[in-house]
Amino acid sequence: MSRIDALIEDMTLAEKLGQLTMTAAGHTVTGPVIAGDSVDAIQAGTVGNLLNLIGADHVHAMQRLAVERSRLHIPVLFALDVTHGHRTLFPVSLAEASLFDPQAWALTAREAAREAAADGIAMTFAPMLDVARDPRWGRSVEGPGESPWVGARMAEAKVRGIQGDALGAADSLAAVAKHYCAYGAVTAGREYASVDLSERTLREVHLPPFEAAVRAGVAAIMPAFTALGGIPMTAHQGLIAGWLRKRLGFEGVVVSDYNAIAELIEHGVAADAAEAAALALRAGVDIDMMAGCYRNGLPVALSRGLVSLAEIDRAVHRVLTLKERLGLFDDPYRRGSSPESVATLARRRQIAREVAARAIVMLTNGARALPLGAAARTLALIGPLADASAEMRGPWWAAAGPEGHVTVLEGLRAALPGSEIRHAPGVAIEGGERGGIAPAVELCEGADAVILCLGEAAVMSGEAASRAHLDLPGEQRALAEAVLQRAHARGTPSIGVLFSGRPLVVPWLAERADALLAAWFLGSEAGHAVADVLTGRISPSGRTAVSWPRATGQIPIFHGERPTGRPADPANHYTSKYLDVPNEPLFPFGHGLTYGSFTLSALSVSPQTLRPGGVLAVRVEVANEGDRAAEETVFLFIHAQPASVSRPTLELKGVAKVRLQPGERGAVGFELPAEGLGCLGADLEPVLEPGEVEILVGPCAERRRLLRASIRVAQ
Ligand code: BGC
């Protein structure tokens, strides 16, 4: 009999339910504490999983209670939201998505996992894979952006990075893909609201990242808080027991979101904790995070005949199997036993700096205000985000305190030691106080360039941070307008640097500033990274993974829309358009400028006729006609029409990058299996239909900038 089967045979019901329970832990002056309970629960074996305990010493002290003092010596699983770094913070996911680089995504995940494992953590609630096309939703910041293709690539890379080569290694964590599923489609972008979408959109847009995570071997999955088509995800038999476990063969752990099982009562599908627990367990949820419904409700559910002991045992088996795979039975102190070296931490900061610089998207640079020339000796650095260490972290910060994250002021001072850098916040991020505007404007006098650091506070995106207005908060617009007016009057170049967890709706700023950078939230090395781009030490290469609306009323907005029977035509009133704004976003998906100047040409595709099992080769030449070395990103889209279903006008199928010196020519190539051109047919099953497929290649999802060729798919 296996170790796990033997344990299960020996366990009391209370001990079993303990393994299905996760609760929050902390450490106070009086010692370890756990939420809603005493630490005796660890010794009693009635809590088997803890979240939010930080520090290897604290983790090991708690672990000793379980391993040395509990009857069955089952180790505790320690989990934390290590989303974009643990102590060293990397850019938030939406920023990282701008790299379009799976290797970099895996690298930062690997580094974050190693740092968290060194703190004793064994599981992270990451990656977050919710495709989001509505920037009102604050959690857009945590995910891959608007494209399911990007979501799937990010899923694979992050799972690889978090879990490493072997889950049992001392520096590996179990990944938890979340939030399954379609959370990004909450009604009106309002946090926790219900979701209603077609089965087709679910399959085409929201499921692919999770499918990719499962295929990459993700250890665990977290259902979303939300209800989908009237069924809360925490109780969704069709999607958990059905699609996930049966169809994809997922054998890992499903861990509920925070208190989500108890919230089934609020959703209106359960009358009490016993019913809620039964619904979740029967759907396939193994661990109850923070609701206490499994511990308190499952015994009642058992007595009412709502669940069976065999169902409980299956869940316990999955949890213990995960603990075994993590190596916790063999050595529960493996993680957190050897502190990391100073050299490792320094190398990690360097990675954070490089990735952060690459995550910056240069939205405009019309007047070629960037990079700052050598003549820029006096800079006016204005705005509430210019010297805001804590904000640089973004909305999750795991074990990182508020200090020590490089600000733009610090970064510029380090990069330009011979320059005078004048700084004033001007206004606060939020609030109505305008008294600082006039003195800030005075700093522009005699400056060689003006840099405005504007945007959201870190906690204005992330969980429970939906916004209906996506302009700059507080009095920042008033500050920016006053500063820009002075800069224009004096002919001083003006540069905007936007910090935000979502695309902001700021067409006025894009128009009036000479250059504009999207800096998202870049993490611990933010200020160095921004300085690297401003000074030209690094040519920006980030490309936005979300469309930037020009008006909030355009939301939801994304590049993969389906055609309409009445395409927009300014000369025809009865066509699909707004009366007051163009349909197109201000900046399309994939947009991002560099200090180079690239042209794409000579698109070739072969074969001209593609058959099932074949591979399509696509090649395009790229030339850097600018005077600086830079990296170009090339996107491959397809559009298949006619087909048996109306397919999106652009479907992303590949991304390639090439770095070229001034005047240099190069090429990028893609290989696409024929099946990759298929779609879900009218019956929602995958099909490769014969007919014409347009191949579109270019620097972003703006149709008129794409080179085109056509091929035929034949049987
Ligand atoms: C969030 C999850 C997170 C969990 C644990 C919840 O409120 O929705 O994303 O993993 O808390 O911190």
C-alpha cells in the first residue's frame, strides 16, 4: 500500500478535513497565529495548509508543530501570492506581457520561485491567466492582456518557471493557475460581478490559457470567485469535474479562492455551509481556502447524504499527493534551509532591471524627444509618481516592503550624475489639492526637458479595484496641462511617463506630450529601467498586450473582433461605428515604438496549398533604417474567410523578434502547423476547413500596417 493510501486509512474525518483546509497564518510578538483558530489546530491536524506566513524561521517553526507534534506527522503546505516577485519585484504581469518573450517570462518566474522557496514557501497562487478585454476591471494588471494566444504562451512559460525541472526541488514551487475561468469578462468590468458569455467565446478565448497550463503540468488550479452563466465557478461541475478533470485529464489539486465556498450562499445556490461544501466538493474543489466550510460543513453534508466519504478521500488523496510531489514528506524543511547569497540577490536585481526596461512601451515619440540628448543637463521631473518607491511595486508585493524600489528620481540621478534634476510632485495621485501646481510649473523654467510621471496608485488596480473613469485620477490632468503649456511656450521637450495597472484613457496627453511611455508597474528596479530608456542606454522594445481605448465607451476593445455585416463606412450612416469617436483604439494591440526605424518587406509563405499535417512557413524581411540599434517585434495573424463560422478578423498565431544595428537587414520566420489555422466549427469541435486563409504580418494589430499573402487549405 502506498504511503498516502496508508495515511488515509489511518486518518480520522477531522484529520482528513484538515488536509482540505487552508487558512491564513501570521507571526506576532506572541508567536505564530492562524486565522479563526489557535495554532493547536496544526498539532491536532485539523488545518493542513496555510497561506501568507512570511519568513523561513516562522514557516519552519509552524512546520515543526505539524511534523513533530501532530499524530500523523503530515507536513503543512505553505502558500503565498508570489505573482511578480517575492522580495525582489519584477514588472507586473501585464507589463511583462509587453515583452512577448516566453523565455523572459519563465526566467522571472524561476527567480521569484527560488526567492520564495528560500523563505520556506512551497506553493504560489500564480500564474494568473485571465484574458481581459475590459480595462475597467482592475485585475487586468495581473494577467496576460487581451490575447488568448499570449495567455497560453504565458501559462506554459510561467508554469515552467515556477515549478522548475522537478516539483520536489528545494527551489521549486507548485504553481496554481487562476482564476478558472472567464473572470476577466465580469459584467461592466465590475469586480466579482457575474459573467455571461457564449460557449464559443469561453472555448476560444478564456479556456486556452488554462488548457496550456494543464498541458505544461501545472500542479493546481483555482476557480474564479465569479459565476459563469448562472453557475458559480466554485461549484461548476461541468468545467471542473468535466472539462478540467475528465476532458483534459487534470489530476492535480483544485484550491478554492479566498472564502469562495462560503460565498456560494451569497451567490444563491446553497442554503448553508453544508450545502456549499457539498457543491464545491462534488464539483471537484479539493482545498477550502478561508471559508471553513469543509471543516464545519462536510460532516453535516455527510450525515445528510450530500457527499460520500469516498469523495472526501479522493480530495485528500490529491492534496497528499501534491505534498508528496513537493518532497514535503521526505524533507519538510528543504525549502528555506539555505539563505540566498548576496551575489544571487544582486544578479536577480539585474534581471529585474533588464526585464523592467524591456516592459516599457513607448507609445509616442512624435517630436523625437527621446532619447534625451547629451545636451539635457537640467531636467524638471514632475508628478506624484516620480519619487514613489512603494507604488512601483504594483498591486501585489508578496514579501517586499514599501522601501527599496528604485524611483524615477533615483534612477535618473544615478544615470545622469552630472545633470541637475529638479523634482516636485505637484499634486498627490488622488485628491483635490492644487497648491503644488504653480511651484512645479516654475521648475520647468530653464529646463532642457520636462518629464511628467503620472498615473494610478498601485492599489487602484488589482483585486477590488474596478474604475469607471480611466483618465488620470485627482488633479493630475490639471498639473500636466499647466506643465505642458509652459513647456510648449518655452519650446522645451516634454515627456510623459505613465504608471498604471491598465491602459488609461488619455488621448489628450498622447497628443500634447512630445513623447509618452507606458511604464505600468515595473517593480523593484523601476527607476533604473525608466532611466535606461529615457537616456537611450536601452532602446524601448515593449509592445502593448492590450488595446488602449480613446474613450471609455469603446470598452470592451481588442484586436480579435469578429466581422460585422456592416463594416464601418463614414459615407454610410447604417454601418458599425460610433457617432463621436473612431472605432479604432488609440494604440492597437502590439503597438510600441523603438529608437530604431523598421520596415518590413518581402513577405513569403509556403506552401501555397496547405494540407492537414503540413506546416506553413512564413518569412518576412526586416530592415532597421534608423540610426540606432533596436529590437523589432513582428506579429503573425491569420484571417480565414469564408468559413463555416464567422472568424475574428485577426487571430494571433505567432510573435518573433529581431535585433538589428543601424542600416542592418534581417529576417524573421514562423512555422505554423496546418491545424493551427483551424477553428472550432459550428459544433464547437476543432476543424480545419478547406478554403482561403489570409496571412498578415506586421508590427502591431493595425490592419493597414500589415503585409498580406494568401494560401489555400485543401483536404
Ligand atoms: C484572490 C486570489 C488570491 C487569494 C489568496 C483572493 O482574494 O482572488 O487571486 O490568490 O486571494 O491571497
